[in-house]
Amino acid sequence: HHTMAFFGLGNHGGGPTERLVQWVRDNRDIIPGATLQFSTINRFFEAAAGDGVKLPEVVGELQLHAIGCYTAVRAVKVGSRRAEHALMRAEAVSAPEDRPALDRAWQAVCSHQFHDTMGGTGGPEVYHMVMDQLGGAAAVAGEITAYAVRRQMAALPDDELPRIVLANPGRDAFAGWCEAVVYLEGEWRRPWRLLGTDGREVQFQELAVGIGFDATWWWGMRRVLVHAAIPAGGMLPLRMDLSQPPAVLAARAHAEGTRLANDVGAAVEVGPWGATLTGRHLPSRRIALHLIEDASDTWSHRLDRYAEGPVQEVRWAPAVILDRGPLMASLVQEGELGDSRVKAEWRVQAGEDAVELRLEVNWRERRKLLKLALPLDGEQDREDGTPGMGLVRANDGAERPLQDWARFAAVGVTCPDSFALDATPRQARFTLLRAPLMAHHEPCSADFPRAVVADQGVHRFRFRFHLGATTAERLSQEALAWQRPPLVAELTRGMPIRMMEWGR
């Protein structure tokens, strides 16, 4: 006996005008046998339940529509997730006076959940404003969090040694690998060791800095890699000690030629074909990047999957070793794919039954699609990360949205920077990038004037392939740790003051 009707003016909910509201009031009985009345969604369902109506229950997903929206205009998806994580962390440590700024930042982020904005189907002009607002929200959160960490650090006692402080603001514990870049002068350019608060030496590995400074200068930078466990809201101060050099560590991660391996059997071999992963509990799996033609419009209307081929693969150059251990080994391989350039940095870490990929793509395609392909062993289904839960899906080849991770029978994949995938029993394909024309809606021709191609430029992705059975909880926690890494600060309060002659 009840029907819900929405009213408003304009495309996509422009809202009711005063004239339209008055029209509804004046025409309450315009429909024979019915009465128009202003209501709410909750009141409608309460009324329907009172009629004894048995509503159907749907278990599972309600899509499918517009699979192109899962990946079109990747920047807005990355920017939104970054702002969400930054704001959730800031809320946990904020002061009462921060509330108005946080509310405004959340309003900006939530407004861009709108389906054309988040779906990448807005006009190209709008995304300058969108990205400014998402970046502004993340900046507000970053400032609130930084001041909270400073207040927390003020409670630390003075120390005659300099300290690297790893802070974990927020409501979630952190466990994983951390990289910290520290500024050094004078004698502190010599080898030093790290000490924990209990006085014991903390294992670390020095990495290449990533910026260009002459090693003979009296000042410089150093990047260190440590494994840390920090409780929610906690800090880990690490003291830098010159009294003796750091202990020599047994090598638990190795790099030789074109191969990386660690102490638990995780390995990756690279070559002109790409990369092959192996593990104690996993036969060899070749990871490949596939460039595929994509003639669909921005929404990919009328499609539930993308073509499997023909496939163009990367022309890889020889690999270069970056790190040889003892805690982490890495190598980098650059290549050409169509009109684009790619750089793949592979890593293995001590004690981890996993291989990590840090992928950079300088995307220069038009109406094409880039997928990362992972071979499977005939699995009929998988579990995908979705907002708030894991969801079991059939490996039926259809494109589906993804959040943070996917779990197969023999491999778990952490992938917080990829937002869609398809899978068959033969292979899973993570969608990395598309290059549709922006706001192109079929049947409009694809040669319309001033067409803008989406997502041109540099994009970065992180993947970790767990080479054996793993749990959804582990993958979810790992994705969270990647998205909310510890903040790094340097603390010199309490050190004796020394005068240094410039240039020495």
C-alpha cells in the first residue's frame, strides 16, 4: 500500500525548489487512490513492514554496472583513500579544538564519494578542484597528527644521544618494516649502532638514500631499514650510539645476478620475460604485465569483463641490484610497454614468506588497459577485500571492485593501490590502469573535439605476494600497515652542545 518516490530538479539530484515543494502540497490527491506526503526512507520501510510485506533478501553483491568506474581516473581513488586513512589517524589523536577542521575535511572527502566523482566519469575540468580538496583534507589531518606526535614526544626524557623516533598515532597496532631517513653532521657520518630503550642493539640495514649528495660532505642523509612492532598510540625511540660500530649481521636476504632469495625460501628471478616467484610451498609463478586494447567508453558500458588479449608485454632491460642484505635484498628492472615506461623494484625481506613489488608506471597510452597477471592452479573461487569484510567470489572472469587484498588457495596478495581485478581458474588479473577518454559516453564517437585521455603520467603501486596459504586478517593488517606507516622524527634534546667549524 506504500510506494516510495523521489523528487527534485536537475540531473543527479539537484534538489527540490520552493515551487516544486508547493506543487506537491497543492496536488496531494492528484493520483487516484493515493495520497502524496513528505516522508523519509526510514518511515517508508516502517510503513511497509506494518503492511506485513515480505521483502526479498539479497545475499552478496548488487552490482553489476559500469565496470570502468572501478579504475577510471585512478588519482581520485588513491587521493580519497589517502585522505580517509589520514583523517582516521588524526581523529584518534586530535584535541577538541581540532574538531571543526576535521569536520570540514571529512565533508570534502565524503562529498567526493559521489558516483561520478569517485567513478572517474566527471568532466576533466572538475578533477583539479577534487584533487585540491582531497589533498587539502589530507594536509589538515597531517598537521593535526604531527602536532599530536610532538606533544607526545615532549614527554620523553632528555638523552645525550640523538634519537630516531618511530611514532604510531591512531587506534591500530603496527608491525612491519620501517624506513627512516635521518640528517647527519660531522662525526655522526661514521658508522653508528641503534639501541632500544632497554639498551639492547636493534638490527638495521642501511639503504641508498634516494637523493644526490656527495659522500665527502660534512653533512648528509642516511636511510635505515628496521623491523618494528609499535602499539596503537605508541612510540619507539631508537638511540644512535657511536661508542662502537653496529654488529655484523648474518645475511638472511641475498641478491646475486638476477635472483633474490631469503632465509625461508622466498625468491624471485627476473629476466627478459619479467619475474618468476618461488617459495617453499609454491611452484614457480610468472608475474606479467599485460597491455590490452580497450575500446570501451569511460564507464565501459555493456561490459562485465575486459578482453584477455591480444596482449603486449614489457620489453625488459637487464636488472640492477640495489640492496644485498642482510635484512632486505632488492633489484630493479626497467622496461618499455607500448608508449609507456615501467620500473619494477622487487624485494625480499628476512623471515618473510613473501615477495614484494614496488611498481612505477609512466602511463602514456590511449584507450588501452594495463593488468598484472598472476597464474592460478584451477581455483574456482577466491576471497577479495571489500569495505569492512572479505567476500568470496567465483572466478568467473568478470571484473570486480577490490579493496586492499585478494586471497587465493596458494597465494595471498596485498594490493592497496589496485582497485579491481578479474579471475578465472587459470589466472587472476589485477587492473592497474585504463586510458579511456574522460567523460566519454557511448554512442558518442571517440574522436570528439578536445578529448582528454585519463590518468596520463606517473603511477605507483605496491604488491606483496604471500607464497603460501595465508589469512584474510594478515592481508588486511598488512595493507593497513602500508597505508598508515609510523611517522619518523629526529630528537636531539639533551645532547651536549658542540661547536663545529663550517666545512669540517
